[in-house]
Amino acid sequence: MRRRTPPPPSPLPQRDGIDPVRVRLPGEGAWATVREHLVERLGPARAGIVDGMLEAGLVVGADGRAVAPDAAYVPGMFVWYHRELPPEVPVPFPLEIVHRDEHIVVVDKPHFLATTPRGSHVTESALARLRRELDIPALGAAHRLDRLTAGLVLFTVRPQERGAYQSLFRDRRVRKVYEAVAPYDPELALPRTVRSRIAKERGVLAAYEVAGEPNAVSRVELVEHGAARGLGRYRLLPATGQTHQLRVHMNTLGVPILGDPLYPEVTAPVPAGDFRRPLQLLARELEFTDPVTGTEHRLRSGRVLEAWTSYDGWAAAASADTAP
């Protein structure tokens, strides 16, 4: 099998912890210039932006030199540029470092902070923030948590080791324990293991269960319940890692997690900067054998789920932007 030649290193540095965009010009095409391809790739509506970037020398080749506005199209050529990103509302909660060594960084991620740049959450992501705060440009994520879920996330320091840590999660060699606050149902027999097949369509916010061979397995345990509020604190142990798996399974059991904007019903998006009523789901523990050092890690989040410790405060919490 012919081995794929790796792309050349980026001639542009990161900006705000975000890598530049790399484009490899296709081997076949009718474009006469680099500009023509970039306009088609980004959309005709952005032709003015492409022209401005080329004229300002912001699109560069592998040698770091600016690509001329009339540069001829060369199949296989690489070019780089930085996206102009719209301002993002800062997530006003800190990232707590739980463990750090020369190979990995494990952090306790707050609610509302994306793990990696995605969609409208780019510079306000855990990865970008850590790259800036720790001055580790090569930092990468070994896995990710939903933006609305808080808790432990593992990042790798050395790109050549990232695959080894990613394989821990792919091969289910990490013991993950979550905690959630949801309604208490005295008729619900727990503990139990939920098995189902979960499907998630691109562009559709909520996942859903379908008939077929199970691809999602979760153990659900009741830790304690509060009769006054009718709430329960649950321990969740996923054996698989389907999108929104725990949220879907808790909803299936009739006890959807508090603060969930998708289950049982998709609610209207909240305005940017509204940090009220976070999803009451926390990645509490990670336990694994380090594939590089052989060290046994058992790491625990120090966060609490506010709806359990102070329901009134969680229910009435104001946005950081609107609080007096």
C-alpha cells in the first residue's frame, strides 16, 4: 500500500490558540488561479474577503511567502490562512487542572465551554484556552465532552503520542463515571443497564433510539434522592460512547437530566452569554493505565452539581452578563 505523504508544516503560527486553515489544491480542476479555487471553496459571497486576504498577503504557501492575487493554480499545492473569527462571549468559568505531566494534561472543564473549536465556539474552547494559558501550541484533545457537560477531559502534550491516548477511548480501556441530577421516580427500579441503538443525523440536534442491534450501553444507579424536591442524584457508567448517550438513556427511563435543552424536547436556543441552569451532568471520574508511562491514573472532578446542593440557586441563577 502506498503511504500518504504527510503535509508540510504550517508556515503560520497559531492565533489565539487556533491553527491556521490548511488547503490542499485538488489534483484536478478547471481553476486558472489560486484565487478562483478559494472563491469556489468558500462561496462566491466571500469573494471580497478572499481578494482582501490575497491583497494583504494573508494567504501563504509552504515557504511562508504570500500567494499573489493572480498566482497560477498548481495542483497539489498547499496554502494556509487564518480565518477571521467573529467575537465570542467569554465563558466566565475557569478550567481547573487535575493532572499534568510531560505527556498529558487532564482538566476539569466547566459547563458551557466546548472541548475543541467547533461551530461558533472556537477561541472559547478548552483546547484553545489551554494552548494559550499553558503555552503548549501542540496540545491536542484525546476525546471530548459535550459543551454543556462539565468534568474531566484528557489532552495530550506530544502530537506523536496522541494516537496512543485516543485509542484508550476508542478501545474502551478507560473507566468513565458520570454524575447527574434528574427527577426521582420511586417506580423506577435501579440499578439497571440500559441497552439500545442510538442514531444521530448530521444537522439534527437531538439523537434518537431506533430498532436494531444495541450500540449504546449505560449502567444507571441511584446514589440518593431528596423527597422535598423530588430529585435524584445518579451515578452513570457508560460502556460505549455514542453521542448524547447518557442524556438519551436517562430520558428513555423517564428521568431526563435537569437543564437538558434537547431531551425530552428541543427548546429554543438561549442567547449568547446566558449561562443559567447548566445541564446537570458531570464527568466525575476517569480511570486508565497510561499507554506511554504505564502509570495507573484515577482522577476525579472536584465540581458539584448545583441543582443538588442548591436547587434554588441553580434554578434562579442569572447570567454572568446580567448579574448585578
